[in-house]
Amino acid sequence: MSEGRRKEITYHLPEEKIDELLREAKDDRRQERLGFLKNLYCGDSVAEAADREGRSAATGGRWADAWNEGGLEALMPSFGGGRPPKLDEDEQEQLVEMLREGQPWKSQEIQHLLKEEFDVEFHPDYLGKFLRELGLSYAKPRPKRPHRPENPEEILDERVADALDEDDSPHNKREGDDEEGWIVDGDICTDGGTVLGFFDASQPQPYDNSHRVWYVDDPHVERPLVKTEDSAVGFYALNGESTVRWKETEEKERICEVLEAVREQNPGKRILLVLDKHGSHICEYTRKRAHQLGIDLVFLPSGSPHLNPIEQVWKYLKWTMAPIIVEDEDEFHELVKDVFTQVTQRISFARDWCQKFLDFQKFP
């Protein structure tokens, strides 16, 4: 409130009476409000009077309105024991708007807001119930991927449908790509049907420990310290042969070596391969080599790894193997290959994906 437009204050009581009430006040909250009145009587603006008591100008405005309209009785609500005072419907709506603007909130921050803006306090056990009744949710905030589109499922649905509609043009070719080299290798045959699969790299470690086990004594495992710097690059096939290869890096040349292994494991058929937009996946070098191998790439929308079923394969693989005890890196690599082969026999990881995105009238 500007100093040029001070709120008019009604003098319901003489200043001496306010001094007397201040001396008798035992409750800190009553002292705050009486102190606020005393400050107003001494010439402070509403904002100044509230600030002296450690309150906001908005709180001071509500106190001044209550005093003007109903005097001491309106300014001093009952602070007796029992259930904390509730907010009326208008105040609840106002609170929700405040919380919406500043979300997310910690419980302590909401307690402070309620005290500061509405001068009410809730027992911690009751606060959660009250907030849920207002429609709030209490959960861990999930970071939103900044590059994820608003409709990733619709985008992927269109891309899968486009890939299933075969034509003579190279599916992996993009505007601006070099015109040369977009020819399927002469020894590649793709007229025996279509294999659909999912492609991704992961970096499992022998020390991954996501599985609880039973112990009689201390819950620890003695094992040699084994670590791998390599990446496991896998292909999870729905109706073909799955495969995984260990690579020192995820550079485009190494990725293309895995694509060649995918083709070797699945001869005679066109391959539809769903994968993310990793730089070594989406570059022209990889897209062209995939075309030469008779592999059409279906890229996921940005920031949408949840739409790739092989992510669930990796999670289940790590969970199944833990706790892992191996002697060396080579043994660990072989173990991952064996478990990957077993796990990818199941198509249940992709059941929901197929129901959402696969047109079985088009898919052979």
C-alpha cells in the first residue's frame, strides 16, 4: 500500500485500553495483533505496522479489515485447544492458487505460508489430510525432459505407421543427405517378411545391486572388485533373433558393427529397428549403413526412453543377475550375454507397446 493512500482505521478502543490488553496478553499471537494495533495508533501505515510484528503487508491488510469491521472480537479469533481453525471456501481457493503459482512445496513451506498469509496453524498430522482434501498430491517430483514433445506417443505412432508403409524410397534418408550410397547391399535379401525389434545401449556393472536377498548374519557379499568400461549394445527382437554385443565405445562405427550382427542373426527379412536419437544413431553414416543392410530405423521422439521396451529388458536383466559374483570382466561379459538371451525370449516387455503402436493388419 502506498503511503499516499493509507487505509482508514476505525478507533474502536482508546489507546490506553490497547496498552492494558498488551500488558495482560499471554499468547504470542494475541500480542502480535495487539502490537499491530498499537503501531497503527502510533501512526504507522498498515504495511509498517505489520512489518514491525514480522508479518507481511497482505496479512496486515486482513488484520486491519477485520478490526475495522468487527473490532477486537473479529481481530482476535479463538486460539483455544482442539482442532485447528479451518479456512473458509474463499480462503481455500486463494490458498490453492498460491500453491499452484509456487509449486512444488515442502510441508514446512506450506505451514509458513498458512501462518504468514492466513494466520492459521495446522498440526503436521492434519496438514496432509487437509491438503489432499484440497486436491493436492504428495509425491516425488519427476524432472520433465526439456526436449520431450507434448505428444510423444502420437509422434511415434505416425513414425511406426510410416515405416510399415513400404515404398521404393530409402526410409532412412533425410533431406540434405549425400545422394550416393543409398543402395541395399547385393547380398542382402529383405523379401521374406519383417522383423521388428528394439535397439539400445546400456552399461551394466558387476556391482549393480538391485535385488534383496535373505541373510542370517551381516548382509554383505565378499567378491573381487570387477568393473567394465564397455557398453552392452542390444537388439530385442519380437519375432526374430535378439543379440547383444560388447563395444569399447558407442561411436557410429561400433554401432554399425552391431547392426551388421543384427542383420547376420536375422537374414532374409526386412528389419524395423526402433531406437533413440543418440548422436551415433541418427547421423547419416549410421542411417546409410542401416539402409545398406536392409534395416529401416524408427526413431523415438526426443526425451522418450519410456517408449523403448528394451529399457525394461535392461532393468530386468540387472535385477535378475544381482548380486553378481564374477572373477573377471570377461566372465561378466559372457554372463550378460547369456542372461540377455534368456530374458529376450519373453515378448511381455513389449506387449503394451505393440497394443499401442502396431497395426497387425500391416505387420506381417
